[in-house]
Amino acid sequence: MLLTNLKDIDGNKITDHVCINYIKGFRKLGLLTKGDKVQFDGRVDEYIKEAVIDREWNIVIKPPMKDYALVYPTKIKLLNNHIAKQPVPENNAEFLRYIGDVTHDLKRMKRYFSNGW
């Protein structure tokens, strides 16, 4: 899932966005929607982002580069929990179907990420 405007516990901005797995701890919160605020502990992990290559011309558009991810989220909680959330399917197949049904921006996001982001 895509989280935006990440801040540390003191309110300092960490990054504008990060992709993180929609693990069981997030699923327990119910259907998350734009504007929801979640809090969790996590570790920063370093990885190498793949190169972006133009297959037609066989040229490297963007070389491999170091990037960072948040992993092993724990103590996950919803901060603006004043509204009851729709439950999220627990079965993986049903969950994947659910994600496909509720995510209308997948094609736009795919184009965004495949254009060398």
C-alpha cells in the first residue's frame, strides 16, 4: 500500500511516500481511506532499486540506485479512529480481489512507477 507524508514520532517529515506491505496488522484496522492517519514502529531497510531500461533502444534511462524502505511494522494503530471502518477480507485470495475492486488508480500508479520513478 502507498503511505504518504510520513513523519517521525516528533512530527518531523521523513519522506513524502513509501510503499509497504498490507500485512495483517494493517488489515485489522479495516478499510483504510485517503486521509487516514496510522502510526506504527518499523525498521529502515536499504535496497537497490532496479535500473530503468528502454527495451526498444536498449539504453539505461536510470541506473540502479540505493533506496530505503520501511519493514517489519509493529504496534500498528489508526489515529483517527472516530469512524467505524469496513472490515477487510482475511483470506489472501479474497483480499487480492478486494484490493482490485477498491483501487481505482492502479493503472495510473502502474504508469507512474514504470516511468522510472
